[in-house]
Amino acid sequence: MKTTAAFLLLAVTVSAQTFSRKDSLQGGLRPERTRYDVQRYDLNIRINPEERSIVGYNDISFKALAGTPTIQLDLFENMRVDSIVYDNKKLPYRREFNAVFVFFADGIQGTGLHKLRFYYSGKPLVARNAPWDGGFVFKKDKNNKDWIGVAVQGTGASLWFPCKDSQSDEPDLGATIKVAVPNGLMNVSNGRLLGSEDLKDGYTRWDWEVKNPINNYDITVNIADYAHLHDTHDGIDLDYYVLRGNEAKAETHFGDVKPMLDCFKSKFGKYPFADDSYKLVETAYLGMEHQSAIAYGNRYLKGYMGTDLSRTGIGLRFDYIIIHESGHEWFGNSITSEDIADMWIHEGFTMYSEAVFVECLYGYEAAMTYINGMRGNIGNDKPIIGHYGVNNEGSGDMYYKGALLVNTLRHIVGDDSKWWPMLLKFSETYRHKIISNETVIKFFNKESSQDLTPVFDQYLKTTKIPVLKLTLKKGKLDYQWQNALDGFNMPMDVIIAGKAVRLYPTATPQSMDVGKKLKLSEISPETGKFLIDVVKS
């Protein structure tokens, strides 16, 4: 999949934050990236746990979209480029930070299909606190056997293998991931297991194939002494790879999976990667949405490592990591943001999917209690949307505030018979596609027949929570929005004397007669449906 955009190449300063040439090379889309479209990755590597090293190659198949003398690939500068071979000849290249500019002797003329082999080696960065920082995790299980994984979202997949490291382009035809590891260990990667081969040198290679487009950061390795559990549900293969000895525990605990798949199918459409299977793989770090091979490290506990992020008790009814990371199969893996500045599309909709799961199993009121319990986690430290073209994520509020924005959209629509088909259409329209924030806004504007742009801008581009000011005097209710952008005009539901009334506040005070006997205490804005604050006077 491919999208294009123009971004600044030189260092830029936005909102008092300075970005470097390195940031622009990693996050930007210049001609060396936009003139070709990745078709497939075929990765073949050996991982040495004792040395914590990688050696091997990636066959990169790509389609030229225009003539070009050079293309940009990416590999972290601490890793070695051993050689790059095209048409049986070594190609010259130039490295600049993590970018590798590859030069073709006669240039690439016109359009067409091409393939090069990128040989590399080295010791990839080790994560200090995966998955929040990128890198490899080298641990031992209780039997002192190696237990290895990797998580690189935001940091970049080029931390450990050469690729076009941009969310704007995924290999349309999927990938193979062939990983040799010491005998007695297994590697689990994305997609389906093609087989394994004893290399007769103390290593066994495990071969996996992904048939669908896949984000670079989703491509993964998981190395351990794994036991395999298999099941099926609704035509989907369910494969669980857990540390040996945890089989019975996993078989019981992973009971959330089937009702979750049923729920999400009803609300978001069919599981997007059925031909690649659904997998949970036990990891030494908390979790990550690695497509069709979800990293699971929640220690077989309910909630988030045994705690409830919503502080309502409802979050302890299910395993947070299973539900959240599986939600990413629809939002993040199937629907992908072009730039990580728009990562709220991944995290906001996925955290909302948790409330959807709660609603499927426990009803609307429980879902509203759960999602509004998340409000206390909002920091309002900076806008949710980051800076474009420089590999910059916005605020962590993309999770909680993003989910509450989606909940607010639901109640602006105000009719579930319209909302659920709308959300389903969104998921199915952009299935296996790369989109931007503007795409999201245009879709919901059109489907709701409302201009929701000011609402999106308010919650995504500012740190301000809009305030509904209500003033009651002599039977007249004055109402207006404060602490909001110019033009903010979100409708609002209010209970007045026991009856639901929809108001259409603006920054300019408006009035309505409510009767002189009415008390201010009898006017209750439905704050559980909209992310707002209220001031009464």
C-alpha cells in the first residue's frame, strides 16, 4: 500500500520544538521514498542469543513509480551494511544517520518491478523498557532458556532489519520471515508457519509467511521454548504460543478471545487477517499489536497487569492486553495512519474498542462507566496530533482522550442505529488501507451529515476541554461554550426537569425559556456522553 505527501527535508521548528535532519530523514517523504512502492519483504536472518547479534539479508521487491537514480532505504546506523546487490552487482550507497541512499548505475528508468538483496549484520539496540522504547528484549525463562522478543513501534523497524521505514508504505504482497535460532528454541513470527529446517550447525530455521500487507513495526520475532495450542473459531485459526508449562493456564485464560472476535466482527467487520491466522505469543514484555502474532505479556492476569486503568472495577472483568492489542488488528494494522503524528487513529479507536467489548458482554451502562473511568488518565500535556514528517508522536492522550473523542462522536450522532453502521463502514471502507487524520474527518463529516471538523480540531489539536457554561435566571437558561476554539459548535444533550433536550451551544450565549419554577439542580448535562466540563451559575 502506498500514499504520498510532501514534507520538509531540512530541520524545522514547530511550537518551540526543534527537529533535526535525522528526524526528517526518518519521518519525511522525499522523492527517494515516494518514487517506489514496496511489494514484498523476504527476510532471512540468524539470531545469536549469546552474542545478541543478527546476520542475514532482506530481499526487497519494489515497484518503481517513476524514474530515479536513487532510493532511500533505512537501517539504524549502529548496524552494518555488508552489501546491497541488484542484478548480480553490488550497488554503491551512502549512509546518513539511519538512512541508506542506494544508487543505481544507470538509474531506474520508468516504472516496473525490481528486487534487491540487502545484506546486513550487527547487534541491534536492546530495549530498556519495551514496548515503550524500541529494541530487543533478551530474557531467560524459568528453565534458564533464552526468551527473546522485539518491539519497535515509533522507534522504527530499521532498528533490526533494512526496509523502507515509513508507515506510508507497506509491502502489498506480504512477507516471509525466516529466522534461524539455536536448536531447542523456536521462533514465532507473523502469518503462518511454512516449516522448519535443521541447518546441521546447531541452528534451526523457522519459516513464516504473511499474505497481507503489514506495517514494518508489526514484523516480529519471538524466540523461546514454546508450546503450541491450536483452536478454531468462526473459520479463523487460533494459535497460542506459550512458554512450556503454561499450557493449562493459557487454555483457560485465553477464553476472552472468542467473544472478543465475535464482538469486533459485529461492530468492525470480519477479522482482517484470517488467512494469516490469529495468534497470541507469550512475551517477556507487556504486549504489542504485532499483526497476526500479538505479543502477550500480561502474566495471565485480568485487567492491566492485575490493575484496572478505569478504576471502576469493570476493567478487571477481562484481560486488557488481549482485548486492546487485538483491537489493533482492526485499528492500526488493518487501518494504518500514514504518519505517526496521527497515531491517535490507532490508539483512540483501539481504546474505544475496549468499551465496545464491554458493551457487547455487559451492556451500555457498563461500557459508559468503563470509558468515562478513563478520563482521569488524561494529562492534557500537549495536543494529540504530533508534528508531521519528522517521526513525531503527539501526546499519550491519544489513548484516553482519543477514545473519549470517539465516544463523543457516537453521542453527537445520537442514534445507535446510525452510529454502529457508520463505524462498521469506516472499518470496512479503509480495510488494509493507509489514511490520514483528514481522511477520518471527511468520512465522519459525510456519514453524519454534520461538520464535525471543529470537534476533531478541538480535541486533537488543542489541550483544552470545552466548558459548557449554564446560567439560570428568572426562568431563562443561558448556555454557551467556553475554553473552546473559534467556531466550536458541538451539540450537547442536557436533561431538563427529567426530559432529554439537545442544545446547540456556540461561543455566543444563547437562551431558552425553561420556566420560573425550574431549579439549576434540575438541569443536568450528560457529561458521560460528551468529553466536556460544566460550569453552572
